[in-house]
Amino acid sequence: VAKDLGLELSALRDHGARVVSEGRKQYFSLHEKNGHLATAERIDREQLCGQVQMCLINLEILVEFSM
């Protein structure tokens, strides 16, 4: 994530970067040590999307910067 955003790893930590998913469950987390996006828990596709062929999980990565 740090590489994709063009930031140093320290910038992710210093600016409170976090992953936010729609709904109550947070399926993803951001590892502070390496900046990688990872699943926070097992994702059950059938439970999440049922029989829908295309299954999507929307998420946002928030990074706080002072102005």
C-alpha cells in the first residue's frame, strides 16, 4: 500500500493510515511493519455474497495529513 500511494512506510504509521470497509466487519488490515494489505479474518464468499456471480468488497484506505 505504501508503494502504491507513493509513501514511505514511516508515513503510513505517522499519519494513522487505516483500512475501512463498508458494513460492520473489517475484512482487511494494514500491516504497519511492511505496509501490506492483508485479510483480517477468513472471508466466506458464499456467506458474504450468496449466489451472486460477481462478489466485491469495497474498502477505503485513509491517511491523515495536516494542512
